[in-house]
Amino acid sequence: MAKSATPALLQGTLDLLILHALQRGEMHGYAIAQCIHLLSDEALRVEEGSLYPALYRLELDGAIKARWGLSENNRKAKYYDITARGKKLMTQQQETWSRLSVAVDRVLAR
Amino acid sequence: MNQLFRRIRYLLNRRRFDRELANEMEFHREMADGNGAFGNTLRLREEARDAWGWTWIDRLSQDLRYALRKLRQSPGFTLAAVLMLAIGIGVNVAAFSFFNFFVLKPLPVRDPGTLLRFERRSPRNYASDVPYPEIAFFREHSRTLSAVLALDPSRLTIDGEQKPLTVHFVTPNFFHELGASAMLGRTLDEHAAAGPEVVLSYGFWQRHFGADPLTVGRMIHLNNKPVTVIGIAYKDFSGLSMENPDLWAAVDQQPYFLEGSKLFTEFPENGGGVKMFARLQPGFTAQAAEAELRSLAAQLRKQQPAGIWENESLPSQPGAYAKNITGSRSGSGKVDGDELYPVVALVGALVLLILGVACGNLGSLLLARGVAREREIAIRVSVGAGRGRLIRQLFTESLLLALLGSAAGLGLGYVVFRILMVYSSTPAWMNPTPDWRVIVFAIAIGFGAAVLFGLTPALQLARQRHRATTLRQFLIGAQVAGSCVLLIVAGLLVRALDRAMTAHPGFEYQQVLSIAPGLAAHGYSPAAARGYISALENRLHGIPGVQSVSLATFVPLGRGVATMGVTINGHPIEVHINSVDSHFFETMSVPLLRGRDFRGVDAHEIVISDSMARQVWPGENPLGKIFNSGAGDFSVVGVAANARLVAMQDASAAQAYFSVAAEELPSMFMLVKTSGPPEGLVPFVASIAHSIDPKVFPQVELLKSSFKERVQGTQYSAVAVGALGFVALLLACFGIVGLVAFSVSQRTKEIGLRMALGAAPRDILSLVLRQLSRPVVAGLVVGVGLAAGLSQILSKQLYGISHLDPLAYFAAVGIFALAVAFAALLPARRALRVDPLLALRQD
């Protein structure tokens, strides 16, 4: 599915990106995907097929919560927001991620 | 926890969440309009739903619906499969129902958990009954028991009926403690001390009084004593006994009916007494109660050194279970182990074998069906069904079949249980309706069966390997082994039955009747008893047709049994003991092989059975040897031929005869041998025995009837196991017919080719049957081995037939071989009718 221009997301990082995006406030699924896309300078594109399962998993886990609201174009949309548990989870994952990326960089540098 | 909650919330509102998901994705698509493809919405939705973790339910319901459709498409197969499973599961359910009833399910009484039954034990003796004065002492002094119950089964005569009634004398708190009320009138009341009163059982009220509601308040006569009927118990009132008592009376009134009774003061010898039950005081454990009763017994022993045993303890058992209220035994030495569990193991093994045979058969059927479903499975594989998915789907079909089988098996088990209830004199209050344990058992065993018959065929089918015959052959072998075991065990039982009916048990029973005067219950002293007995003997000798009269403490084949566990000459042995007078051997026609019988009363002499002599003094002359019973030394003066007076089924049972001691006279039975048929003498003898002392109501019975009762047990088990064996044989034959027919249809072309090349019919037959011979032979060998091992449990129930009896084995294997040959040749004939031309022209 992933095209060569947009690298496939590493397993588990999508959750972190979603949580990070939601720190800016509540937004709907499409906005989350857009946010990640723009923040990555259009390098990352979140596949819709992985976005929604990830959102549901996070919701089930209690890391985010959802409510129905009206979108900017007056359409019913589901808005997601990060919970306290989600914030804690994000800090943890962020640490893991930085440790991992530093380690990978180190390996590749030699 | 929260996660689980959210998951369940999703499961409950699945439809709404699905709709929302669709909405959300639609919204996303609108927003992203033109910006990249969204892909297949349905598939994406399914993937998103996966995150909730409930997809398996959808798949399961999908599989179930498909399986249901599939089964409905082939009603013949479904019917055969469910029928086979119903038989296999049904017999298991019926067997389990009995086990459940005896061991697992409490009696229908109030608060069964706190009800205990106490027995007596000491390092040297054991008894299941407790002397009444001891019980009274416990009731007075115990702090751990909130109530103490006593039950004393007796037999009394009612005016106008020859047969004595079963009367249970109970403590007046009996009904209240068991939470029972009266259907009509009232029950015994511990607070209102009143005159002589009885409560009738429902069955007796129906039988004797025609269910007349005006019976309550009426006066009846028991042992000629007037007594008022105060109430009728409910039909389902169990009491604490497996017999169906006709009526209950307060134990305080026992001496009123049995004049001269010393129940309240006497500590009977030989472990006599009444049954003791008690309720635990809240907050106390059974261990605490046992510890307290032990110290109370030690206290009582100071006042009653003869009545209470040294180091007497009172172990308890849960009192509200059928297993623990049956039987009453006493003896010295160690208590013999529970005889229930080996029997349970044997019955369990036999009924599981039936299920195994049914499963093996069904497995073969499923494999054969796989051939017909090849195309369907190939299509499903080619549109992308994974192997796991296929196995799951096929196994779901098996599970559905098993579930149907469980339901049908429950029904069949209920019917079988009902039928067995009629024939095995189970108590009237027993409720045959399956309870939750039986239902859970049926479902569990159905699931087990599904794994047994469904899993391997599913694996083979999914791997498209179902044409391989190895598994089929294995299944046939297993069926052969299973049905072979059942046939052999049935054969052994039939042989035993034949032996029991035709062979002599070692004593005369056709023309002997027993008299139970019950003198001890009336408080007779030994001297008074001697007077009564000699008077009765004189009168009996005057009757024409009476050949000889003798005394014994235990009637052959009777209800009471005393065993003694002793070690003599280094041989531990269980001996059935009896005290008899010198006429006993003549009356019972038991020849003396060596030595002589007793010269006089009270001598320290003993006569032993041949089997005991062989076990204790092998190869030696037993005469003059010393037998130490623990109570004294007895010298062996005679060896009697083996007479299986107690354990009729056990040819090796050892027997020792002591001569009657004076203090035993009140508890004597009399045996009368007649020269003609004894039936006509029964009422006559009864009236003579009654006329000597009008307060005594002697019971006269024919030994013949006890014999019949004993043989009946073997008869029922032979019929039951025979039926099981027949069903198993039938199932195995079906399996073989199927296998041969299948291999013929598969090899039509090959057969045609061989015929065209000039093969003789013999060659064709051997070609078709060759693959059958190995599993059948292997199955037979395994079956014979299994049967030899299993039937060991039976060895003491076979009336002297060895559990390796060659006739039973040969007959069973012979019947089996015949049936198998028939089952194999029937479809094999088709192979001979193959037309080579037609067969070769097939594609």
C-alpha cells in the first residue's frame, strides 16, 4: 500500500503521532491525518486503513475519548481528544522512540 | 477493567457503533475528496472493527449459519450422526446421573452443607452405627453441634398385613432439622410431648390407605399397639435413608412398640447402634466437632468402659449425600476401602468406550463426506480461505453436531435413567430431571466428543488429505477395540450369571427359611432368649416337613454382615464371621471336609472354610491351629466346604464359624430346613413364633428370595453391558461397511483393470479386504488386552468365574469376527460385480 515516496510508518509509531497531534486540541479523524501529513512536511501520509483501527484501539485503551460534534462545514463528525492516561502514554512512548532513534542513528553512523 | 467494560459496551451496541463508523469514514472521504483514494470502504470498516476485538463472534455466527445450512442439506447424514452421538452421550449421561445422585448432589433437605453423619472408629474396631446412649450423651454435652439426630430403622407389623413395615424411629427434631413439613396434618414435634404418633410416607399412604385424606387422625395398630396417624409426608421427602420407609415414629416411643427394648440404656456388642447425624453449630468446622466428640467419648468411657472403645473417635462425613447414608457395617481391624470408586471407574470406562466407538464411527463418516465435499472445499480455498479458517469452519460443523448430540443424549439419558430407576428400586423421592451438573456434563462431553470425532477429519480435509486411508484404518481399529472390550465384559457377566443360576453356592437355599425373632430389640436376657429359642425349636420340630433347625447370628445372604480383618500366620485376611450352633452345617447342607463341628456351647472352638484354610495355612493341616481373633484364642476343630454365605459372587471369600455364645442368644436368627417347598410354611411358622411370646413379632423369610435378589444385580448388569456391547458392535459394523464400500467405489477402475487382466474373484476380494485385516486384528488384540485389565475390577463379582475366562473371551471374539466378516463381505460383493468394460470407460 505504501508508495515509495511516503515511507511506511514503523509499527507503533502511529499511536505516538496521533497522540502528539491531539495535544493541539480535539480534532476529527481527517484532521489528525492532515495534521500528521503537514507536520511531517508532507513526508508522511497516514493511510486511512490504519488510522481508524489505531483510533479505535486507542479509544478502547482509554488513551483518547471521542464525542460527536459539528465540523467546520456543518457536518456531523467524530472528534477525538487526548485523556490524562493518553498523555502519560505519550510521554512513555516518546521516550522509547527517542531512545530507539538515537540507537538506530548510532548504528547507521558506523 | 475499563477496557473490558468498553469492549462489552461495544458488543451490546454493535449496530450503532457500526453505523457511526460508516458515517465517520464517509465524512473522511468527503473531506479528502480528490486527495488520494480511500480504498474499499467495506474492507476498511472491517479492519477498523477488528480493533474492538469482536470479529470472532461475527465469524462464529457466520460459520454456524453455514454449518446449519450444510447439515440441513443432508438430513440423512445429520440424523445418523446425531443418533450415534445421542447413544454415545446418552449412556454417559445416564451413568453420570447415577454418580451425580450418589456422590455430587445433596439430598433435598434444608441446608445440606452443615449436616454431618458420624461413625465410630478405634484402632481395633469400626462401626457405622452409634449406641443410642452415646448419642444422647453427645447431644447433652456438645457445643459444636446445634442439633443431634438419630435414626433407627426397624420392622413392625401392622394389623392385616403379613409383610412387616419399615419404620424409622427418629429423634423428634428430625423433620424440623431437615426442613420438611407435612403434606397433610403435621410432623413430629420436639416440643409437644404427646402420645404414640406416626407420620406416614406418601407411598405407604397411597398403598395401604388408598390416599384417603381422612387417614390423618386415625388410629392404627403396629405390633398390636395403638398409635395415631398425625400426618403424611411429601412424596419427595427423602429423610436420611435410601430405603423407602413406610412410616416415621419418635424414637422415644421405640420401647412402646418393642416391649422390653433397652435402646436407651444398652451399649450393644458387635458395633450395633443407630445412625447418628448432626448439624454443625454456625462457626464450627467438622474437624472441631470431631475433636470435641473424641474427648466426649473419652469422658464417657470412664463411666462406660465396656460400651465405649479404647481411643474411640467419631469421624464425620457430609451427611446429606446418598453415598454416605447407605449401608451399615461393622467389624474389627481396618476399614476396607471404598468399594464405590472401582465400580465407578469400570462403569465410566465402559460408557466412555461406547462414546469412543460412536466418535470413531462419526469420524469415518466425516472423512467419507469430505470426498463428496471436495469441490466445495477446493472452491473455498481458491477464493482465498486460509487453512485455519477452513478448519475452524469444519470444526464448527462438528461442534454443532455435538451440541445436537448433547441435547439428544440428555433426552436419551433421562429415559435410560428413568428405566434404570424402575428396575433398581431407587427411592421414590429421587428426581430424574437433569440438574445443572448433568447438563454441564452433557455439554462438556459433547465438546470432548467433537474434538475426538471432528478435529482430525477437519485437519485432514483442510489439507486435502482425506483420501489417505491411514486415519480411517486407525478409526476402525479403535472401534474394534472398544466394542471388543464391551463384548468381552458382557460375555464375562453372562458366564457369571449362568454360573450363579446353575451352580451351587455351597449351601442349601431352595428349601430353607429364616426366622428373625428380634429378641434383642425386646430386651431379652440370654436366659430368656434360651427359653424362647428352645420352646420354638420344640414347636418347629413338631411340624411335619421340618427337617432341621439351627441358629446363626447372620442369615446367609441376609442384610447384616460382619467381617474381621486379621493377620494369622503372617497372612492378612478378611474373614466373614458367623456364630452358629452344631446343627448349622446340617441345616445349610454344608459338608465338613475335615475334623468335626462344635461339641457344646461356649467352647473356644472354631470351624473355618476350606478357602480360609488354604489362604492362611497353605499346604498344612489346619486342625488344631490357633486362630487369634483379638478377643481370644480359638482352636480350629473343623474345615467346612466353601459356602458363599455372604459374598455369593466371590468364590475366594473366607468364612469362619464360631460357636454361639450365651450372650449372643438374644440376637440369634433361626434357620429351618424343610423337606418340601417352604412357601406354604411361612405364615404357619410366623404364627407359631408369635404365639410363644405375643409381644414378639418374628419375621419369616425365604432364603430363595434373598438369593433371587442377589442374582438380580448380576442379571441387570449383564443385560445392560450386553446391550452396550451390542450397540458398539453394530456401530463398528456400520463403520466397516462404510470403509469397504468406500474403498470399492474408489478403486472401481483398478478392479476393472485387474478383472480385464484375468484376476480371479478371490484376488479381487483380498484386494478390497486387505486394508481391513490389519486394523481389525490390531483392534482385537488391543481390545482383549484392555478387557483383561479392566475386568480385574470385576473379579470378585463373577461367582468364581475367572476374569480371564477363556469361554467368554472366545465367544466374544467369535461373535465379533462373524459380525465383522458379514459387515465386510456385504459391500465387498459389489467389487465382484464391477463390469470391467464400464469401469474402464469411466473418465
